[in-house]
Amino acid sequence: MHLIRRLPALLAAIILAFAPAAPLVFSTAAHAQAPAADAAKPADAAAPAEAPKPAPPPPVAKEKETIENPYGLEALWKQGDFVSKGTLIILVIMSMGSWYIMFVKVYEQYKLFKEAAAVKATFWTSGSVTDGASSLKEGSPFRFIAESALEAKKHHEGKLSETVDYNEWVTMAIQRSVENVGSRLQDGLAFLATVGSTAPFVGLFGTVWGIYHALTAIGIAGQASIDKVAGPVGEALIMTAFGLAVAVPAVLAYNWLVRRNKVAMEHLRGYAADLHLVMVAGASKKAKA
């Protein structure tokens, strides 16, 4: 009887003992892992943050690079041999001489044209040839011609000179003085003509020498690379340009100065002809008197 009363409690204990407890176990593990994972997250979040990267330095302004021309005139002088330097020096001397002669001849012609105007204003208004010559500027070609005529008139004496007619004697003296002045006007023009005709060939010689250097560089290197031939070819072109730069101004100046000399000689010849007439006419009046 007592056993029967306790039978429901025993059945309940047996049911509880044999009931499946796996879900409860897995559920408990999952709940146990979840808090662990949740606890791990704050730990990770609490880890120290990475150090910030340093800021890049401010850009430094680059200095302007000066690129030297390896094929220019300076390189030609430094790398050229004695033939190249000698050719360049000759061309420079030709150019300097040409420009010097240009300025000197232009100044001389300017003075002559100015004195030609003074002759018309002072010489022909004088009372005599002597007074007219003294009124002209010292060293003037017009005064030189007048003094030559007066000198011929003064020295027309003696056995040999008396055999020559006075007219012819004075004419010869005036003509000689005019030719002397014309010869002085031509000074320096021969140099300009020489420079104008030879400077291109001097530059051509430098060109040929530069090409020879280029062929030598190709032969030594065994290949026609641009870095081997650029320097000698640049040297050749510079020499050609120099030759033309020296010759062209010399030729132009020569033609221009020759033309101006012709105009100056016309002034001198006209003055000499008038002076000759005055000298002969004065002598004729004295002879008649």
C-alpha cells in the first residue's frame, strides 16, 4: 500500500531521469559561448589603435636646371683641336677687321661730303686760290688739291719744267693730287673684297674638318649612332654659319662703299676742274698784263 502511494513519484523520477537533456546541454553551451564572444568583442575594441602615419613633408621647390648645350660654340672651343680653333680665330679676325674698316670708311666719307659742302660756301667766295685754300680745314682733300696746284704754279721754273707748258704742268699736278685722294679712298676696300670672297671657303674648310671628325668617330665606334656624330656635325655647321656671317656683311659693305666713293670722286673731279680753270685763267690774265 505504501509502495503504491509512492509509485507516481517514482514514475516521475524515472521520466525525469531518462528524459533527453542534449538540447539543454547545447543550449547552455551556446549561451556560454555567446557571452564569451560578446566579451571578446570589447576586448578587441579595447585594443590600442594603430599609430597615425606621419604627414608627408612639404614639397621642396626644385631649382631651375641649366642645361648646357653639348654641341654649341663653347663645346666647339673646348672639344675642338688646333685646326678647328685656328679656323675659328681666322674668321673672328676677318670679321673684326671688316667691321673696323666699315666704320672708318663711312666716317671718312662723311667728312668728305661735309667738306664738299664747305668748299661751295667758303672757297669759291674767296679773293684768291691762296685765301680759299687757307679757309679750308687742315688735312682736307680739297685743300690738298688746291695746295698741290699752288705748289705747281710756284715751282714752274728751271730748265726742265720750263720746257713743259704751264697749263699742262698745273693740269698734271691737279690730276696727280686727285688720284692720290682717290687712292686713299680705296684703302681697306681690298680687305673687304678679300674677306667677302674667301670667308665662305674658310668656313667650308671648317665644315670639311668637322665631317672628317664625324667619320673618324663612326669608324672608331663601329656604328653611326647619333651621339657619336652629333658633335662633329654640329661643329661643321657652326663653321659654315660663321663663314657666311663674316662674308655677307663684307660683300655688302664693299659694294656700298664703292658706290659712295664714286660719288665722292665726282665731287673731287668737279672741284679739280674748276680749280684748273681758275689757275689757268689767272695765269693768262697776268701774261696779257
